[in-house]
Amino acid sequence: MLSDHSSHKETARGRRALLLLRPFHARAQHGVWKMFLVGLFLCIYLLTNTLSTVPVVAAAVRPPTHLPVAKTSFTLKKFLNQANSYKPASGVHVGSAGSSAVQNNGLSAHTTTTAAQIPSAQPPTMKAVSAAIQASTSTSSTPALHLSGSDPNGVRMEVTIPAGALDFSAATTASHTAPQGTLTVTLAQTRGHFINATRDLATYQIQVTDAKGQAVQGVKVRTPITYTFHYQKSELAHLQIDPNHLSLFLPSSTAANASTTVVPLTNHVASSTLTASVSTLAIAAATVSGGTEPIQAPPKPRFASVQGNGGQISYSYPFTVAPGPQGVTPQLQLSYSSGTTNARHEPTTPAGNTGDGWTLSLGSISAEQYPDGTIWYSLSGIGGVSDRLIPNKNNNGDYATEHMSYLKITRINNPVVSGRYCFDVWDGSGNKYELGCTKDSLQSYHDSDNDQFDYSFDLDKMTAANEGSGTNNRTMTISYLQDVESENGHTSIRDAAPRQIVYKTTTNGNTTPAGTVDFFYNGPTNSTVNGTQFETQYTSAYESACNLPEASAQQRCDDPLDRNGLSDPSVMSTLELTKVKSYVGDDSAASHLDYSYALTYLDTSFLNCPSNTSNLSNYWCAGEHVLTAITPTVYQNGSGHQLAGMTFAYSDHTNKYDDFTQNPHYHMQNTWAYLISYHDHSNGVGASSIVYQTAWNNSHGTPYNAGDNRYDALYCDWHPNDCTSGASNPADDQMWTEQVVFSLTSVGKDSSNGNLSSSTVNYNYWLTQTQGSCPADSQGDNACVGFGWMPNSGDTSSQGSYYHGEFRGFGTVLTMAPSGSNTSQPYNLTVQKYAATYGWGSSVTDSRNYLAGSLLEEDVYQGPNANGADLIQQTVNSYAGQNSTPNSCSTVYTTTHTPTYTPCEVVLLSSKTTDYEQTGTSNTNAPWAQKAYTYDDYSTSNGLDQSNPPKYYHNTLTEALSGSNISTSTRKWTYATTNTTVSGTTYYNVHSVAHTELDDSSGNATQCSDTKYDEGAASGVPSPAQGLPTTMTAYSNGCNASSAIKTYTGYDTDGNAVATVDGVANASP
């Protein structure tokens, strides 16, 4: 069902809309408009080309050697046809009720048992204790009360009420009558650990009841009551809580007063106790809290935010650097993703040093400690992969990515920092990456006991694939600027960012830098290295312009401060990248300058945290730090020439999270700036409008409303009154909302037409059906739906769904795009169906979970409706784990920790496209084409190979092409692979094709070729090592040896081809 909601506007807490003011002169270029649209089309993940994403999850899975032919009807040609003038729609909403497009996408479970969902808070572990008291004798002569509650680990909480401390003269029951008989004072625990925006150790309640069991209120305290909390050092260490920063939070006992009293707890190290004296007897529960998360580095993109079904927008701005050696010249770019902003859940977490949503990361491995003390690592941006790492249960220090990528990942002893680790990673082509193996690339935090936690291992060196000693001469090294903070004699790295990149070649012991990139920052202090000032201290004028609510030392305006004894994060973004300079060779002279880029920001002050049901309102929350402009300059002989740049605009949007499993209900929200337009002033193209809407998990379903229902992720935006009460409230229960792109309007110029009409594409998102049943709507639909997943566990001592919940994307993405010149049907509808999630607590090895983000089906329609009669083309993809095939999950890389994560591989088995061309889906004669694949590491009979170490690397063995009007043909491959260590050098080259052939339907080879690698390498060096093809053999008659034609290629030490001999002995040079 379609409805035009042109007047509908998304609302959010509007601190301001950030608009750019300075105009640039545009330079029209022929065809630029079309080129811009192509680039924009490709950079938006939700419009990612169908087949390029089919075998890829988080860019972690190697695609087949030959991808299938283009399956999407929304082709490049059709996209360019949008240059035709038309009147765009404003906000086309597609209702989900009754549509055949809503389904569970044909996926079936391999496991029927669902373990318990990890609770969001630890259940109470302490037994309640009580003591009797006579209200009439509560005088100074009355003995003191001592309540001592214990759990399996011993005494946990003690409450001491001095003699005569309680005054019952004005006390009443809830029915406003005087208390009756003997009174009882009870100390009870309402919950244990609760890891939310603050790290709460436990919540307790003191309650007074009369002889009839009625709660007594209005009790006054004459003499302070003492709380004594007993802690275990290991418990606090696992939760990363400093015992010197614990406080007791006491909510007001009256509903009219929503304030919270914060009483610092005094740490008694010898007894491992914390004490506080309070002068109130609050009816509401008192919480022992360790404050906010100490490590609040900006989030880094992981697999969920880069899927085609994520609804996010991305944009990349490349930096030009001087040319350098093959394989090690940095591909430097500044990348924006709305998914990064969506992932910044804590309102106390500042944006990264390049602005909210923007990243300039060269690659890293980050560490996260779960509440049970387990440390999980995540890889970001190495070999094109960003994913969680899973340890090898049989080989300590060996890791695989959760979405299997066959990167070789090893944790090693740090060669520079004694007693610490770092990482070596090899990609499938033999390139080596070292992470955290230098002092300035290892980022760490020290707690109050001076225990060190290493939270980030940044890329410090990359060595191009080589043939061992004497040839490992092409390298890229990175050094880092660190913001160091000391507290009570304990030093932590508060923030770190790239300071310099040098890419070079070493020959006969002599190193020659081909290029150098320097990064310059504003920061809390001045920092100079080798005569170059890389960090400039924030000025007083800068801070004054921000109108800070509280004076601070020199720091970024948006960074929160300590407040009333409550600590700000120990680790957070404090730097601000202001300039990037690229040099030819080294940076010793201005004449070496090649390019520079100046970055401009708009910062707003830290501010009061949102008022909600958490303790966070007692802290300062982060302000805004957004990138507003990039201005490039090109240099010639040291003279700079400024070029037209880019400008960006943003607006605020709010995400929410509720947890109704807690009492009282827990609520959290944040409001951040999202990119709403950008403009390239060098050519006049850009996006004039990016409109977001809030997507909800619809955790308990929704009502039915005029053709719309629970499958619509935007339901609560279109029908807000339906989502504030009732059985389906809250729609964001235990799962954060997401800001998603609802429409995108692009603008451009062309030399033949300086005023091209803008182009608007609209998007809608439907949720997938998950396990279980939820409250039924008026149509009887009781299905559960959602976009979120949480791990399961039978261990009820673990908790943390606030952090464990993962956004897995939408089951269906609908794209309403202009149809070009077809004025009768100005829009065409494309419906893409994805695997997403089977819901909370479902097994990670269920195909409905590990295939998340994989395209299952795409339907392209003429016109705006999903009617079978209007279907133009349909593509259906099949994966391992579907149609009774074994799943593709590892049993080698897994853990017994809670929660349990298991690496699985997305294995595309077949892809079939049928061209219906509006003849109806019942047309059995519609032309079709299909490609089917086999792989070295998976078979439909035995599943995924479980060799340890791996013998196979997800290389495509066969690709069979068949169709309604073509003869079947099969492309075959075999591979030369190397995974070994020789004389201390690791060689890992696992995707080099040794043989390929094309067979006809009778199995006869019609095309054939062979390749040999790295011939002439030193003795003992395996092949392939560097992976240089040295002898290539082609056959003119199938694979007949008598028809072989050989070509030879020679290379220099940089891997550049310098000589060839072709098949008839012609040499070059």
C-alpha cells in the first residue's frame, strides 16, 4: 500500500541545524553530473550492486573468482537515465501489511533448541534480611540495628542504623493510616550488576513495613545511616571499575521530585569495603555505581554497519599522496558512515577526532572486556575486513574473524613493550600487517591498582608480500601522536591518532622514502617531534566561543568534564585533525610538499545529560564535533595553490533504548548530528538533501493501522500514537533504534545543462520474522519481528544485553527510484530480501543469523507496486545452510565463554536470474540464467572443512553456467597455496590460481591456462611467496600440451614487471 506523506517531517531534539555558509565557484565539466551519480550510487551501501555483495559479509568473505553476471535491473545505464527531468516525490511510504514481499525469506533453522537469552541485569544474589523495631520506642535508648546481607561469596551489604536514628512521628502507610504493631526493617537486593550507560554493581532497598505488611513511608532520619558495601577486587577489575570512584545513588522518595542524591563511597582498601553515611531513608532503591565506562573511544565500523540491508549512507573523500612502491603506498581517505554515528550509544562518548561519523583509520585491533572478565578483540580495516575475532580453542593466540575471511591472525609477545601482546596479520596475498608492536601504537589504560588494559593495537607497519630476506624491502610505517593523562600516578593513553606515515624502499641497507604524510592536530597540549609541531594546544578563545557551562583546562569543547566528584571517561577522543600534508620523499623541506588538506569543524559544548531513568543525569554528556569543510591545496616547487573543496551540513536526530525487564524501567537516549547534505565545489555536484527516519525493532510487534503493521521498521514514525502504550510498547525494548536513510536527493551539473533537475530516491525497510510469538494485532498476526540479535546463554550469572545487542539489518529493503522517461510510471520499485536475524537468543550457527546481510532475492518491478504482473526481473540466491545443506560454521574457532560466538562463512552456492518482463510469475517459459559454485573449503555433503591449521581457503573450484537458451559450461580453477614458516619468515599466499579451464557441456576443455609463481627465488623459499606470475602457459587447443604457448615475466625488487618474453620469443625490453 502506498501513501504520500509529503508533509511528514522527522523530528528530533533540535539544538541546531549545522549549515555551511561559504560559497565556492563551481567549475562545470562535461559528464560530471553523471559521474557523480555513479559514485554516489556505488557509495551508498543500501544501493550496493546486488551481486557484488552477495558473497560478501562485512567485506570479510572472498568472492568467487568470477562473479555472476549483473543481476540487478537497476543497471548503470538505467541509473544514468535519471538525468531526464522529472518531478520527484517527497516521502513515499510503503506499507507492509498483506504484501507477498513480507516473509521469512525461505530460511530454516538447523537447531530447534534456543538457550536462555542473556539477562540485561544480574539477578539478585543476596538474601534479604530483616529486623523488628517498635515505633513507639525509637528513642536514643533503642538499640542500634545492624542488617547484614550475604550472597554465596560472603557478606555483601551491611546497613547500620544508630540507636534512635529513626523518627516515626509522621510515618504513615500507603493508605495514609498510622502503622500498626511491630515494624520490620528489611534490606533486600533488587538486582546485581547492571551494565548500562553507567556501571552499576548492585541495587538495594531498605523498606519498613508494619504488622499488616503495609509499607511505611515518611520515616525521618535523626542520625545518618551507614551503608557498607563489600567488594571483590576481581569483580571490580572485570567491570573496569575504580573503587576510588564508586558512589551511592539515592533517588528521591517522592514522585514529584525526580532528583537523585549522589553520595561518594569511601574506599577502605584493607577490608575491601566501601562506606557512605546518608540522612534519608529512601523508598526507592539505592544503587552502588562505578560511573560511566572508563574507555569510551569512538566506535569503529563493524560488519553490521556495512551491509546492503543496513539503511546507512557512506561517503569517502580520498587524499592524494605522492606515488610510491607497489603495495605500500597508502590508500588514504576520510570516510563517513551514518552507521558509525548510530553505534555511538553512550551520550558521554565524544565523536572521533575527524568529526562525528567520520574515520581516518589505517587499521587496528581493539579490545573490549565483558562483565565476566572475558576479553574480546575486534579487527577494523585490515585487508578490507572489520569484524569480531574468535580464538582457536586448540591454539592459543590464533584467531579467525567471525565472518570467516581466512586472514591469518596471530597474537604474539610484544617485541618492544615487555609483558604485553601485539598482533601479526597476513592477508591472502601475503602482505603482513603489524599492530600494536611499537610503544606509540599500543594504547593502554591503567586502573587504580596500576593494572594495565590494552584497548587498541594500531597498525604500525605493513610489509608487502615478498620472497624472504633481501626482498622484504617495501614497507609502510606509521607513528602515532598520544594524549597521555596521569591520575594518582597512573598513566593512560587518553587518545591517539596517526602522526606520520612513511612509505619506502630499502636496497642494500639503504632506505629511501618515496613519500611521507604528516598529520597535524589541535589538542590538550603542544607536542613537537624532531622539530615539527604536530599538536597545537586549544586556545582560550576557542573554548570561550563554545560557551562552556563549566570552566575547563584546554580541551576540546565537546569533551565532558568531571562533575561533582563523578569522573569523566579515562579514554575518549580529545584530538582534532586540522591538516594533512603529503610530501614527495621526506618532509625535511617545504619544496617536497605535494598536497595538503585543511579540515574545518563546528564544535558545541558538553552539556547536561538527558533526564531519564538512569543515573547519567548526574554527569556531563558530550557535545557535538562535526566536520564542516575540507579544503585541498596542491603545491608546485613549494608554492601552494588552493583548490575548491567540500562542505557538509548536519542535523540532530535521536536514538532511544528501553529495557522493560528492569524495575523501574530503564530508558536511555542520545542525540547526535547526522549528515544531511554535502557539496563538491570543484564540480557543483553533491547531495542536497538526505532525510532520515527512525527505525524500530518493534520488539513486541505493533498494532495494525490502515495497511501498515509490525513488519514496517518505520511504523512508529508514521503512527507515533500507536507506540506509546499497550502490549507492543516499547518498540525499542532492549534494542537501540537506528537512524536510516529515507530519501536522498542528488544534484549536479553538466556542460550541456547547468540546471539539471534533482534526483530523489526513496527507501523503506521491513523487518524479518523471528522466533516466538508476540501480542497479536487486530488482524490476528502474532509473529515476532526485529532487526536485532543477542547471544544466548545458559549461564544466568552473565549479563549485558545493553552491550551485546547487535543491529543485523532489515529483512526487506524497498527502493523507489525514478524510472527515467516513463511518465506514466515515474517510479520503479526494487524489493531486496535479505537474511537478517532469527531474534534474541537464537543460535549463532543458525543460517538465519550467520547469513545476516546476504541478499536472498531481488525483485524489480515496473511501477511502484509489488505486483506479479509488473515484475520485470527476479534473482534468487542460495547459500550453505539453506535447502537442507549443512551449515558453514567452524568447530575449531569457538569458545566456551559466555556469550559464545562461532565463526561462520557465507557460501554462495547458486544465483538464478529470471527475466519475466511483465509476463507474470506463472510464465514457465521466461528466460533464465543460473550460476552454481563449488569451493575448496565447503561441500554440500560434509559442510565446512575443519582442518587445523586450515588446508583450504574458500577458493572457487567451479562455476557452472546454465540457462533456458544456452549450453551449460563450467569454469574450473585449481590453486597454488602457501601457508608455512621458513627460517622465521611466514609465507601466506593462498589465492593464487595455478590452473583454469573452461569446459563445455560434454566436459571437453575449450580454454586452458597455467601459471607458475616466483621462479628464481632463493633456495628454500616456497612458491607462491610474493605471488608474482613468472611463467604463464596458454593453450590454443583445449589443454593439449602440444598447443602450449608460454610467456615469461621478470620483476625488479619492488615487484614491478621489467622484462617479458612472449610466446614467440619476442623480448621486452
